[in-house]
Amino acid sequence: MSHPRRLTMDLPDGRSAFLWGARQTGKTTWLKQTFPDGFFYDLLDSSVMLRLAGNPRLLGEELAARTNRSVVIIDEVQKLPVLLDEVHRLIESDGYSFILCGSSARKLRRQGVNLLGGRAWRYAMYPLTFSEVTDFDLLTALNNGLLPGVYGQPQYGRSLRAYVEDYLTQEVFNEGLTRNVSAFSRFFDALRFSHGELTNYSAIARDCGVDGKTVREYYQILVDTLLGYFVTPFSKRKGRQSITSTPKFYLFDVGVAGHVCRRSLADLAGSEFGKAFEHFILMELVAYRDYCNRDFEINFWRTKSGLEVDFILAEGETAIEVKGRVRPSDLKSMRAFDDEFQPKHSVLVCNETTPRRLDKIDILPWRDFVSALWSGKIV
């Protein structure tokens, strides 16, 4: 059972919005619950799609026949880009408010489609967060992931396999985002070894049998379809020979990543748990930033000598390291970053049960950390 979603959308009269998010994150359910009186057009419905594709101006004619001016919701808007010209006209001439929902703006941008020139605010929907799940269980979240229809499912593996295989086929291949099906499939397999690590474009290109430019394009497809995120190095200064140009890449959901990486956790321990745990904390940070309308960068810090801090927030204001159990050696990188950049907050997130403070570093159990994050106490 879930709590209400963290996303809020308080649109002034006459204001429209785009709502983006990967499939099955709960966008359609949230829209129907939040705007029960809205006029809903689902472009996955072939009859709706064909009717409007044949004559986009039917949208305006149908709205003109309605007696009230509720918000107009168009789901899967990327499937009919030409409809956005009619939406633009109705916003300008008649003052309608639209919510345009979809899983990717990439196809729209590549076709030079009208994206309403700043007339629509941008929102995003993510998988479930800690604060949206009753009786949250960390091991379940790391194995199943946090897609609303998968978290808590006993046969989550089947659901994740279907999601990766069917969703990618439909979203990436059928939408024409890439034509080289076999190379992109090999690229996705290569993510198994590179997820959450420094991205070696040349090595991945060799594995896929394509050039480095194509690999960069494949990564960008995943970013544009909200299937993943780059975390770039923190480079405020270069006092310790920091790595400044090589990013890390994370998929949008810890369960999807676990399926791709062929990971199954029996307990909350070990290196594979550590990778999944770090990914979970990142996705909480990303969702918090967007849902709470906070504008800050999420970076990592790593030196050529091997010192590393997992996440640096807000240009060095907050440093976050993620560890299952805390050993004295785990504080070395945090101390080095603190000496060089003097962050306001240094936090080591762990799977221990009692918070403590050592030097300038707050050692927080993950539940305490995530609760503090959503309360606005971390950044």
C-alpha cells in the first residue's frame, strides 16, 4: 500500500504543463486521481489516436462542445507530435490549460516539434520513493525496484524482464530512436558491467561493435527517455588532481538496474548490496530535487589517487558517502573532501541503526537520512 505521491501540480489559470516520466511510474493513475474532472485523451487508444491523427483540429471542435473548461489531459503525447500545433493554438486563442503527458520528449525535439515555447511548465514522475510506501522494506526495494506495479510482487523478476524487453522494444526501437537494433541490445548488455561506474565510452564501443559517438548517442537516448541519468564529476577546484570529465551513469530504477546487472540480493550485505544501496540513495536525491522544486546539482568527487565521495550536492554544500557498514577507513575520502572544500554538511549514510557524529561527519542510518532529506534538512 502506498501513500499519496510526492508530485504536486498547482497550475494557475491558463497555465499548461508537460509531465514526463518512464512508463509504469504512475503518471496516468496520478493524473486521473488528481484531475478527476479533466478531459482525458489517451493516445494509446487506437481509436483516439486515429481520429486526431486524421484531423488534429477535431481536438478544438470537441473541446468547444463541452460546457465547462476543465484541464485537458493528453496522454502519450509523443505519439502524435502534430497535435501540439493545435494545442498551442487553443492555449493562445481560447485560454485552455493542457497537461501533456509522455515518456519522452526526444522524438518531439528531433522532429523540431512545437514544444509551446515556454508556455508549459515541466514536471516529472519517478518510481516510488521511501516516503510514498507504507512499511517500506529496503531489501524488497533493492530487488524489486520501486515501479508501482512491481514493488512487493512475489514474481518481480518476470515483471522486470518484461519491462526491460518489451518496454525497450516499444519505446526505443518502435519510436525510431535508433535503427541498429542489435548494436543497441549489445550496448544495453554492456551496462551490466558499467552501471554506476566511470563511463568508458571506448571500451563499451568495442563491446558493441560501434564507434564511440554512437555509444554516446545510445546513452543520450536513455537520458532523453528518462530511463537513466548521468552524474558528472565535481570540479570546483583541482587541488587533488580530481577526475573532471568522466561521468557515471545510473538507470532510473534500482530494480531495473538489478535485472540488467543480473543482481539478486539475499541480504543487506556485500559489494552488490553496496552498489544497489548507493543507487537507491541517488534516486531519492533525484526525486526530492524535482518534486520539491529544488535547483541543485548532483555530482560525485573522485581523485586520480582513488579518493571518492559518492554524491556532492549544490556545488559542494553537502557531501554524501553511502556505505552498508562503517569502517574507520570509510571516512578517509570524506575527510579529504572536507579538508579541501569545507562543505556545510558531511553525511555518511549507512545500514546501521543508531546515528552518531565523528569529527565533522554525521553518520546516519538510511531511514534517518531519507527522512531528513524529505524534510529539507540535507540540502
